Amino acid sequence: MIDRTGLNPEQARAASTFEGPLLILAGAGSGKTSALTCRIANLIARGSPAREILAITFTNKAAREMRERVDALAGTSAAEAWIMTFHACCARVLRRDIEKLGYKRAFSIYDDDDQAAVVKDMLKRRNLDDKAYPVREIRSTISDIKNKLMSPSEWLGKGEPDPRRRVIRDLMNEYELRLREANALDFDDLLIRTLELFAEHPPVLEAYQRRFSYIHVDEYQDTNPAQYQMVRLLAARSGNICVVGDDDQSIYGWRGADIRNILDFEKDFPNTQVIKLERNYRSTQNILDAANQVIANNASRKDKTLWTERGEGDKIVVFKAFDERAEAAWVCDRIRLLRLGGVPYGDVAALYRVNAQSRVLEEMLVRAGIPYRVFGGPRFYDRKEVRDVVAYLRALVNPADDVALRRIINTPRRAIGDATVAELVRSARDGGMSLFTALLEPHEQLASRARKSVLDFGNELLDMIARVEGMGVGEAVTTVVAAFGLRAQYEKENTEESRDRLANIDEFIGAAKEFGEKTEGATLEGYLENIALVTDLDAMREGPGSVTLMTLHSAKGLEFGNVFLVGMEQGLFPSSRSAQDTNRLEEERRLCYVGFTRAKDRLYLSYAEQRMLYNQTQHSSPSQFLDEVPRRVVEDGAKAKKAPVGNPEVKTREQLASHKGLRAVPNPRETGRVGALNIPGVRKGYSPSAAQAFAEQAAAMMLFKPGDRVLHKKFGEGNVVELKGTGTDSRVLIEFAAYGVREFVSSMAPIVKVAD
């Protein structure tokens, strides 16, 4: 047997339990990979041939890691074990026997773009408008039906469905025919055709049942109906099925995963042994106590409680911000403090519920000079739908911008194909003119339909240039988005992706309005320059030494020393769609649990009293998940410690005061002055009452001094940059990261000095 001295008792038991069904309930950070790889190595060490072992994962990265660990433990004797993803496993099976289904072995595997091309061609041949039948919707529907193991007819149902549904059913049937004619499978087909092969050719299934005596499935809580059926079929003969998972981390129900697969495992496989891995090697006990308490509010779960030997650790910091900008500024300030304490940027992550939340965080991080990268998706201003809007604005501001014009010329689709664009580009180059000019004077060789489309688009742009002249930034962006159908192209789709794109467009409109309202003399040109600055700086700083921004869904499986979970507001997280749906609410709570357990050392939770999101200002209450966190593990984020000496943010008074042209305040020890107030010495002619009055004024002014770190109820933390005036008229100027420099009456300002 493999040396198990590095395993805890539960891991060791899981690694040495071989016969019969085994459910390993592995909590977050509990070392499940160590237990699973050691189990496979133990099987080989005790004499089981590696070719009889199958281990299925969900990602290529996980498969590689597992293979490397097994090879390190068992050496070359593990070479014949199948350690791979579901899709890789099915592809290997089909390469050997797909001819039995009427395909050739050299079949192609279509990716998303290939599938889209097939759907687009079908729509074109049927003269169907892709606005009425969006390509993404058709593809998403086909995938969903396959993974639910339904046929197009079963999906259509009985009775008299609406005509549109019948058309989609017909498209699905044609899609299947097209792929078969091309000797091609899509990713869903890899599973479906394998199940079809097993069902129609029992000897093939029996051969694999005999071959694989020991079957392992990682992340079992993420399996869909097709994957579940495949596992059950393969394990039916030996009964030696080991699944590893955590029902508390089942967060992909929206893409087909069925939590019942893990919750009902003991019913599906009688005499199951259950081993719980509850010792956590990642987080501190305070973080685990919060995660345990929150997830305990779910009814549909298997009981488990995470614990650690790492100690209690820091308390969880909860911060209430006035709005999303104050929240982002607070995050930046805390990151600076962590950095000064020796924490590298790469060990910090900010997590959020929806992609649109990243915009304000990105802008504030750029302003603060903090390097970052967006994981699991493009940066906000690099997302396709946002880049499309920006390209329209660029073309209107600078019609000579051929790059922008080429991006938008057929977006949304307007019957200007690639051949037409190529002819326009050639004509523009030959004539020494811009592409915009060529749009207004299209070449005679163009077909009449294409020529009309080109002229119409050119005139639309020309009219819009005049139309937005004199408009405010927000109004101009709103007008352009509506006039060119940039929202409309996604509104008819009913997919998660289209909803996300619509949300990002609305977030962009909101950002434009905010820029117009808060920037003196704001122009469309200035807004585009502002966007370019943000994205250019971000691209320069992207790298491993960067703060990571990502959605909670993208964070699963990762860990960071320091985690900020922003936007903890009712209606945002949990989402408004989960309010009346218990199953959705429980999945949102599992998502919260995943977010909490990404943190190793420190966890920061924040929420805003109001938030501009999707072009709407929302007044919010704190997330119900915050109420579920035990008070004893929480501290108030507004009571932050002052930045340590040497904080580059706390510069000299002269540097602070020079911001935006403010006058530097002299050192009172050198001049005998505090702000503009003379501190009286023992001078001839001064009465005791006059001295007392000056003393009171001096005391009032000396409440704050340049360089102090203070906290404002609305604007958050800031630095005192100047004091001016005397007595009851004295004023203090404070610079806030989110709001710039603000001036307050010293005696009435709702500010407090942050303790040293």
C-alpha cells in the first residue's frame, strides 16, 4: 500500500475503501484530490491492473493534476488507467465503435463556432430571421434538450404547440441531420452518442463494464442527467463506484447540473459507505464558522461541518458603503493596507455576483494604481457587446476610424456580408478615401441589395453624427444604442448569455450618464478617452502580480489568501429571481458558501446602501446571507486601522495639498500656525479672555491636521489635505478616493479621525 502518513484518518479511510459504492463528501479545502489519487495508487499497489481503473473529472486541468499525482505515487504501472474528462472518455469510446451507429471513425467534433455556422446556414436556407430565431437560443435549446436525454419531439410535447416552437423543433431535427451528413458530433453528442451506443449495442457496454472494475467520479455534484446515466451504466456490473463531491458547492443548476444526483446517491446505490472529509486545510476557523452557519440554512443538503487546526484567525470584516464607488474605494484602501503588510497583489481576489459589477472596481483600481486582471471573462470594456457600442461611438466621433467601422458595419446584421465589406475596403483604398466615404459612395459593382444596405447604413451614420451633436454623454449613448438596435439584438434571446450581455449594455449606459453628470464639460470625445485610458492601463498591468477580479461562479476550485466579496445586497446577492423560488435561493446560498471558502486568511464582505447597476439606481438592504453570519466572527469595516507609517498613500503635506492645485499647509511647529489660525504666545497686550478664545479656536482646529486619515459617514475613508479659516468658520478639505476633494465645516462635518 502507498504510504498514507500524510493523510488524516478520514482521508486514509477513503483511500483504503475499495469494494462497493463509496460516497466521499468532501467539504471545501478538505484535501479530496489527495484522498482520491491515493486511493487509485492503492488499488494499483494491491494488484489491481491500472487498465481496470477509470477516473472521470470535469476539466482538463483537474485531469492533468490527478494524472500527475497518480503517476508520482504509482509510477509507470499507472499508465493504462483512464484518467480524463467525461468528453475525453466518450470520444475514446466512440473512436473505437462509432461505426456501429453509422458514423465513420474519423468524425469531426464541432465547437461553438462550428455549431453557430450550421445554425446560421439553416436559418438562411429557410429564410428565417435570426432576430426572431436567435442563433444562441437555438444552440442553447439543442444543448439543453440533449443533456436532459430528450428527443426534439418529446421536447415539443403533445397537443398544439405554438408555431414558433414547431419551427425550433424542425431546426433541431435538421441540425442533427446536418451533423450526421458531415460525420460530425458536437460536445453534447459525445455523451449522447456514447449512451446510444451502449443502449443499442449491449456487447459494447458489457465490454466496458468488465474492463472498468473501479470507477471514480470527481465533482459529482456537477453531473447532469446524461453524465449520471453513463456512470450508472458503467458501474452496474462491478458496483465499485466511488464518487467525490460536495452538495454544498453545487452551483451550476442553470447549466444542467442536478444536485439530486449526489443527494440521492445512497438511494441509487444501496449499501453505500459514506465518508465525510470535514477537516479544512485552507481557511481559518472564523471563516469556516461563517460558511458553516450560512449553509446550515439550506434544507436540501447532507450534514457536514468544516473545521481546521489553523486557529481562529482574523475576524471577517463587514463594510457598509454609501454607494458602489465608496465600496470600491474601500476595497482599494484595504488592498493598499494588505500590500503594505507584505501581502502580494496576486494573493488578493474580489468576487462579485454578476459581471457588470466589475466596471466600478476596475476604474477605481486603475485610479489607485493597483494592478489587476479579470478572470473567467474579458474586462468590462473588452466584452463584445460593450466594444460594439464603443465602436459606434468612435465612428460617430471620428468617421475616419476604419477599424471601428469595420467592426460595426454588419453588427447587428444588416445584409452587408464579408464579400461586400472586402469590396468596400478595396474601393476605399483604390480611391484613397476612408471607409466611411466609401459607404456613402458604394462601388457600382456591388449587387443592388448590398448596395442599398451600404447606402442606408452610411446615411444612418451621417444622420446620427448630426443628431448627437450637442447631446449630453448619457443621452447620446442611449440614443445610439436604441437607434442601431444594439440592445434589441439580444432582447429576443432567452439565454443566460443574452441576459448578461443586456445587463452589460445597461451598465455601460449607466456609466456614460454618470460620467456626463460628474464631469465638468463632459463630451463624447472625453468619455471615449476616459475608456481608452482605463483599458490601456489595465492591459499594461495585467500579470501574475495582480489582484484577481471574477464572478463567484468562476471562483469555484480556486483559493486566495485575501478575498473581498462585494455587493452583498438583497436582490443582487441573492438575486431577485431567487426571492420566490426555494431551489434558486438555496443555490444562491451555496454560491455564497463557495465565495466564503475561497478565502484562506482574511474575508471581507461589503454592501452598498444604493447602487447604480444596469443603468438604474437601486436602494438596497443588506443581503440575508449577512444576517446568517454569526456576530461573534464579524468586525465593522468602518473601524479600520490607520494605514501604517510609510503608506505611499499618506504622502507629505506638501504632496497632499498640491493635489488639484491646493495650497500646501506649513508645518505648525515651524510657523506657529495651525491652518490660518495664529496661536498666541505670551505677548504684551493680550488679555486672559482673548487668550482663552484663541485657545478654544486652536483646539477646534487641531482636531484634524493634514495627513490625517478620517472616516465620513457617506463618502468613506479619506485623507485631510488642508485646513482653512478660523473659529466656527474653519473648514477642512478631505480627499476621498471615490469622490475627489470635498470641503466641510469643521465643527459640523460628520467625520471622525481613524484611530492610529
